Amino acid sequence: MEIIGYIGGAFLTVSGVPEVIRTVKDKKAHIGWNMLVLWFIGEIFMVIYSIDAKIMPLIINYVFNFFVVIVMLAYKIRYLYRRKMNLTLEHIIP
């Protein structure tokens, strides 16, 4: 039964990779703030739970997904900051 957990964890882990590739390629996260923040909070709780329960397939999956969400949040924040700076500069420089 544990092998099924590893297989499921592998599929869930790999499912976030295309979105990270797209995010890095476009330098912009395409997922909304609500989804990213809720996903991030969920991953934190699930990492804590899976470590406490000592379930290795879950630990691997949630730790990897935690870093996936971190990358997307970083790009989302970076894009927001750059957009804000451009708007500020457009108002200052005619």
C-alpha cells in the first residue's frame, strides 16, 4: 500500500512543475493571489502533519510542493512590485 502513496505523491508533485516552468518562463505567476495564499497555508499545515505522522510519501510531496508555491509567490510578488514601480515612474517621468 505504501507504493501507492509514493506513486500518488509523485503525480501530485509533478503536477505543479508545468506551472512553475510557465511562471519562470513568463516571469509572472498566472495563478491568482487567493489560490496561491491558500495553497501556501495548506502546504505548511500538511508538511507539519506529515512530519508528525512520519508518512514519507506525504512528506516528500508536501515539501516539494511547498517550494513550488514559494517560487510562484516570489514571482507574483516580484511582478506586483515591478508593476507598481513602473506605474510610479510613469507618473513621475512624463
